[in-house]
Amino acid sequence: MNQDRSLQFLQIAMKYLPEAKEKLEGAGVELKPEMIAPFMDMFTKVMNEAYELGRNEALNKEDE
């Protein structure tokens, strides 16, 4: 996994964390700091998979 890309994904996630926290708390779910790391890990995996999907689609279009 590309470290720079993962760092960028985490920066994006942190940008939206306050909004996510507000929505979770509005739904009655308290977001504690120790709960954030597993979700950030999952977010990074999702973003990497989405990145690779887009990359592969772009490469396939170039081959056409």
C-alpha cells in the first residue's frame, strides 16, 4: 500500500470526522477516541480499493 496515498486518505477522513461524530452522536452513538482507529483502518482499505478500481478502469480505457 502506498504510504503517501494512505496518508492522503487519512487526511480526508479527518476532514470529515467532526461531521461523522456529530451525526453518530445525533443517532445516540458516542464516538470515543479508541473507536476511531478501527474505522480509519477500514476507511483506508475502502479508499485503496476504490482507488485501484478507478486506476484499472483508466488503464483499460487507455488500452482501447
